[in-house]
Amino acid sequence: MESAKPPRRRLEQACVLLQDAVEELEGVLDALPSPHAHGADEVHEAIGTIMETLRLLNTAYSSLETRDTLRIVRGVE
């Protein structure tokens, strides 16, 4: 069951999927006849949006990691 996985693990998996999506979109850009082909701007925007999402997920991951570290230090499990 997907919800049984710890939040950090789920964030890691989400990041992997988003990185794969970026690679796919970069492949789409490479396949376009020119850098200014119809739709290229939208693909660039999609890549930028995914990269911003990855930054936000990284922040969330760091917060979870900090929280977990504090629990260990305090002896709370």
C-alpha cells in the first residue's frame, strides 16, 4: 500500500518521477525541428515548473529530515 511508506520515502519517489518527466520533456525539446518551434515555450515552462516543484519538495524533505533528527536527539520515536 502506497500510504504505508514513510513520508520521506514517498517524497524521494516523487522526485524521481519528476526528474524522469524533465528528462522526457528535454527529449521532446530535442526532437523539435527548431528551438523556436510551436510549443517549445510551453515545454520550457513545464520544465521550469517541475524544477520549482523539485526545489519545494527538497525543502519539505529537509524539514522532515530535521524533524526526524530532532526526535532521535530528544529520544522520541
